[in-house]
Amino acid sequence: MEMQIDGTIIALALGDITLEETDAIVNAANSGLRGGGGVDGAIHRAGGGSIMEECRKIGFCPTGQAVVTGGGNLKARYVIHAVGPIYRGGGRGEADLLKSAYRESLKRATEKGLRSISFPAISAGVYGYPLDEAAHIALMTVIDYVKEHREIDLARFVLFSRDVYDVFSSEMKKLMCCGRS
């Protein structure tokens, strides 16, 4: 499923983000950039040790921010490590931090002159962010960014399971029908 915003395609795909051929893929990282489970572990395993070496040199990334490493053995040239919030009920600034993680990822891509980027569902796995809210924030943040920054040609959400894809798809349909695109 996809939509177009001022020349930028925003697409949804069901699959494995480590196989993406976009200029960059986004890693749902932890603040210590230590690798881990889920998307983070999969990217580090598929990309090889050079990504972890670069992460160790960077050392730390605050929640809501993003840093860039090379893509190692991945098809993507870069990995943008974005740190989303751990969901603790929604009253501790989680929504703003999640928006920031997406926005900062897009800023890093723009700074590198990249034209395409693939995202996972940041914070929607082990960090416990409610999926419907996470999908809305993710899509709206990307839409708002590309309306002002036309450098990105493709922003794809690569979602690991059918239920996550279905929630993002439902949210995208709402945004398309209600004039947000």
C-alpha cells in the first residue's frame, strides 16, 4: 500500500527490513547502541561487525535522537539508529519522543543526501508502544516532514508481521480519506 505526498512515495511493506535496498534503513536502537533483540538484533546480525564497531565509537544516543553508521554487509548503504521511547502509559512525553525519533531519522537522511529510507515500527515491539498510536505518530511525522523537505523520494515502512502491517494500513487509509495527505 502506498500514498504520495508532494512527489514523495510513502509505502508500506510486509517483510524483513534487513533486505531493503533503500539508501538507509532505520534501526530501532537502544540508547547504548549495544545491539539487542528484535529489529536491532536482526540488523546487527545481517550487517556484520562493522556496524557494532561504529556504534561503540559513537557510544550513546539519547531517546528521541538518531545517529548514522555505515550499512556493513546490508544492501542499504547506511543504518540510522533511532532510539524510541519505552512506553510507560503515555504521560511521560512518549509521543513527543517517538515523533522526534522519526523526525531525527529523516533529518540524518537529508543531511547525508539520501533519497530513500526504510523504517520499522519504532517502539512498537518490546518497548510496548500501543500499535495504533505508534502507527499514527509514525505516518503523520513522515508526512509532515516530507511536505517541507522534498529531498526524500521514498519513505517505506517495512513491517515484520501481518498484524503490524494491518494496523499501519488501516491508519494510512484513515489519513488518505481524511485529507491529511
